[in-house]
Amino acid sequence: MIACYAAGGGLGHLTRLRAFLHTMAVDDEVVVLTDSPFAADPRVSSGWTVRPASTGLAALAPDELVVDAFPAGLKGELTRIPAGIRVTHLARLLRWDAYLPLLPADPPRFDRTFVLEPLDPAQEAHLRAVSAEVAPLVLDDPPSGTLDVHGWLVVHSGPDAETLELVAYARDMAAMEGAGAPLTLVSPHRPDGLPAEVAHLDAYPAGPPGPGVERIVTAAGFNAVRQYAPWRERHRMLPFPRTLDDQFARAARVRSTSR
């Protein structure tokens, strides 16, 4: 059995774990430890057992533990893992200066760390010090249906204030470009205040864009940047501030390598 530790309330951890399990062709029993409300959606957690993030490893006795994004947990709550459990870390870019004070005195050690994107040098140095093996990994999402809509797409799972800001950003860009194409928001729910002329689509996963999609507007979270990389010429990003995720650095990196 594989336990996946994904403390946090958003959708990003679960989407990344879904891609990781597909990439590694995992066919064992999977238990995901999370407090995310999105885990209740069967489209997200199909085939998983979901337990609270506080569930103890002793009660599960997994063969492997996968620790997503935060090497010692969201608040530094993970320390050295009991012997006999293979430990894997999925590393994405963190604001390491903000995360470093959360590291416990006896941080987890990893049998392997998969680096999913370029990291802060200090973050990478820490992971090399606590990992038996460090290797890059390119994630591959499970097959999904095409978003067969016409016009511009805004894709975001919330919060609502950010979703509305992305919609406003897309409308401003469309006005500057003289584009009169319709706008569709892909989000778990239609937020209050969404302009009536903006269509809403609850689609998970937000699959590849169809040929009628002219622009894709997202924040600069890890999954959005990764998933829409093949359509970089159509993808526009608006980074948002995060306590531990550096969306601004990620967006700057992508823009610099796209020139």
C-alpha cells in the first residue's frame, strides 16, 4: 500500500499526485492523507481511499510514503519517518526562505526525491542532503477529454476573489487585442459576481484545449504551467502571492525561456 501525504486545502496537491501515480503506473492500493475538500469529488480521487492528514502512519503501515511539495509537511509537522517505509518526495519550487523556519530539527529523510521543476538552490541543497537519490521527473496526466469550447478560457479552482481577478484580466486583454470571442470560466463552481456573459464550466480535469480555444488564462501555479506548456503561445499567466509557493518566480522563468 502507498500512502500519499498531501496536507493542504487546495486542488494542486491532488492533481499532482494523480499525475504522479499515472506516470509511475502505480497499481497498488493508494491512501491519500489530506484535508482538501476537493478530495470528496470522485473525479479527483477515483480509486483512492482518502483519510485525514492527521492519520498516523502506524495505523496504516504503508510500504511507501509519498510526501508532496513540502519536505516536512505544510507546517513542519513531519519528522523522521519510521524505519521500513520507503519514502519518496515530490519537489516543486518553494519560497525556501519562508519554509526554512518550519523545518524540524530532525527532518524526514528520503529514499528518492523527484524534482518536478527548477528549485531554489538552497531548497535543492537541502533535498540532496536528506535524499539517497535525487532525479528529475516529468509528470504525465491521465488521459482526459478535450475542452471543446470556442473563444478564451480562464481556468482556476479558487478562491473566488482570484477567479474574478483572472476573469477581469482576461477581459482587459481581450479588449486591448480587439478580440470579441466568448469567454468561458473552468472552475469547480460559478463565483458570485461573475459577469453574466461569461460562461461557466465545471470540468475536472481541465483537459487539453480544443482547436477553438484562442487563449488560456490561469494563475502561475505548478500544475497550470506544466499542463499548458504545449500551448505556451496561447497561455497567459497572472501570478498570485502565496505563502510558500513562488508563482512570480515560476512565471518569470517560463516567460524568459519562451522568448
